[in-house]
Amino acid sequence: MAGQLIKRGERTWLVRIFIGRDASRKQKFHHKTIHGTKRDAERYLTAVRREMDLGVFVEPAVMSVSEYVSRWLRDAVRPRVSARTADGYDALLKRYIISPLGHKRLDRIQPLDIQEVYGAMQARGLSATVVRHTHSALHNALKQAVKWGLLSRNPSDFVELPKVAHKERRVLSPGEAIRFLKAADTKPNGLIFELALLTGMRPEEYLALQWSDIDFKRGTAQIQRALVRHKKSVSFEEPKTARSRRTVYLSEQLMKKLATHKRKQAIKKLKFKGTWGPFDLVFCSVEGTPLSIPNLTYRYFRPILTAAKLPQIRLYDLRHTCATLLLIAEENPKVVSERLGHSTIVLTLDTYSHVLPTMQQGATNRLEKLLYSKRNARSSDTPVTQTKTGS
């Protein structure tokens, strides 16, 4: 029996379709109540049979979007990704998706439902970036629902996303960077920002540095972990990507300042008589505990910008400044990419594409000098040979 129609009322039909047997060999049926004519019920029956023939039919899951998201985070996300990433997904979905869609049945979510949520987000003044981050979390969740056989298709595949407006990053020029470093040298915790500017580390990376990561003989710092803040706790986790685990070479002057900082910190540590934080952090609070990025920004970073008469850039912009200054100085983009811990050099070139026109002009000038100068013209008859090597 492939399927049957059972009349339940004047305009109500029950569609009953055999869909196989369970693990105990018991017959399984798909039931669907159709409110309409017998013709409507027949169309539904035909559609389901067609999906079964194509192997794309999915028995609707009787669970809400809210219930599914909780199970997805528990069973598929948290065992696989970092707590930071999982918490990010959780926060986005709870804030923007669960309220308007959480009560709906998972199998009844339509692309239009999702599109309306994104439209409402924009109407509230939320940026295209926030909408896209939310979409990424929802899309991953629904993609897993398809893999688990709870949905036949991912409804988020069929929505339109807002374009992200290009926003030029504000970085410090060479002259501004010098002023910044001079002001930082006279302010509390100024060494943190000097290291940030000279190394291009992410805030969560240099705030997780331990003294064991600093090699005073080689003049290097090893980035092996990132500081992650949760609602009521902190943890040290793997860096953002595999390439984020890296060794950064430090200048001789910076190494001397770090040595002085270590000696001063050791004196402070003695005063706490065993109550000093257990993390052995290079940069920490007066009690040896991890620093808070917002607190560090408002209490120490912004006063330095004010003292140097500089615009109020973000703490993260010191990383962008480092990369931009290196590229302006014609450093190889591959070296810059490795210093920043980018996953690929493509990411570096895309992120700092605004610097490339200047580099391209310099390349043109050097090529012109090589080919058109009078000195090179006199030696133009000298052949240039190239040794052939295997591919």
C-alpha cells in the first residue's frame, strides 16, 4: 500500500502513506491532514510519492526551532568547535532568531519567514554585518538539520542578504604611530600597546601571553593561546586559526622594556604573598589576573590617544596599523601574513587592498628605472640567461 485518502469531514482528508519499517520491523506511516477538496489531498499524495521516488522525502520533525537549536548546539557544535565560537552562535540565535521563530515547527520554516526576520533587524538599525553573522549561524544550524534528515532542504539558502558597506579602516600614519609610541612610553600599561603596534597581535593573543612564551635570548614571543571571556569567567583557548599559532620576532628595544617590566612585576608579586594570579601573565591586573579589553581600552588606551592628539581609534586598529605600515614599507605580503597569523595570504591582501595601489606605483617606478634609465640602456645588449629547472 503506497498511500490512501481517508475522508474525515466535509472538506477534510487524511493522507496516509507507507514510508517503510523501523528497527523493530514495525510499519511506519506518514500522516497529513489536508483541509480542502479531494483533489488537494491527491496532489499532496502525488507530491510525497514523487519525493519518495527521488529519495528526497523527509518525515517532518515535530520539534520547534528553539528545541532544535538547543540540540544542535549541544550535539553538533560544542563538541566540535571552541567555546568562543559556540557561545557566539548561541548568542546570535537567542538574540535575533529564537524570539520571532523559536516557537514555530522546524519543518514549517519558510524562506519568507527568515527574510522577514532579517528585514526587521535592518529596520531596527542593525548593520548588514550583524545580519550576515546571524545568517551564518542559522544557515549552519539548518544545514545540519538537512544532514540529520529533519529537513528536505535548507530554507535559508533562498533568502537575500544585505550588502555590507565598505568602510575604510582608520589606521595610524608613520608620524602618528611615532607620536603614539612616545605617549605610550609615559603612561601606565603603555608597553601593552607598544607591543600590540609592533607585533600586530590580536588583543586576545597578547593578553594571554605568559612569561614562558617570551624567549629573551632569541628575542621572540610565541603565540600559543587566546584569552576568552565568558559571562562570569575567563579561559585560555586555542588561537583563532592553525596559523595563529606562531612565533613573532621582537625588536631589541622592546625586549629590554619587557625585561624591565618583568623585574617590576616580580617586585609587585612578592607583596601579594601567594595570592597573585596563577597564570604567569606578561600583562595582567595588579593582582595577577587577566585584563579586560573594555577596561584596558577606556582606562589606558584612550588616554594615550588623547595625550598624543590622535583620533579615537579602536584597540584592534593597532593590529591594522602594524600591517599597513609594513606594507607601506614594502615588506613582502607573505611575511606580513605570517606575522599577523592570517589563515591565507589572500586574506591579508583582501584586508589591506587599500595599501596595494601605493605598492603597485612603487613597483612601476622601479621597473621603469630598471628598463629605461640611460645606464641600463648602455648594457641592454648583454643577454640575461635563466637556468632551466624541472617543474
